[in-house]
Amino acid sequence: MSHAMCLFHWPVYVALSPYAVRWGYWKMDAVRLAIIVGLSVGCWYLVEQPLLIWRRRGLVPLRAKPAEPPTCPVAIDPAPLVDPAGTVAATTGDATPALE
């Protein structure tokens, strides 16, 4: 929550400067403090806590699960097929020789 206060305090202080509003010092600082604390609490409940919960639930199972090796749906023979005449018939795994 202190990180949110650091993020929100500067824009609030600039928006509620003595040049922007004509309030007394104590009233202006009380309004600034109320806005900064309100934004920080809202950020804590709406952003930071859900992200912390997601991190605890979401990343731990991914690390514990071992990776599966990639599978190939078709067995590939690296040697090309040769017809009885001694010429290469096809390299696509076709059993029939290429027609000329």
C-alpha cells in the first residue's frame, strides 16, 4: 500500500496545489490526504491483492508440472525411398516411385 501512496501522492499534490484551489492549508492537506489514502486503499483491494492471489495460485502449479516432450503425429523416415532402378523415387514417404 505504501507503493500506491508513492504513486498517487504526486498527481494529487499537483492537482490540488495552492494555485489550483483557494483553500486554507489545513483544509487542502486534509483533502489531499483523504484522496491519497482512498486511492491507495482502493488500489490495494482492487489491484494488488488480486494479483498476489493470482500469483500464488497461478504460478506455483506451472513450475511444479514437468514439461512434456513434443510429439510428432507421423513417423518420418530420414532415408529417401529408392526404386529398383536405383533412382530416388520420392522423399515424402510415398511408396510409389515418381512418374516421369
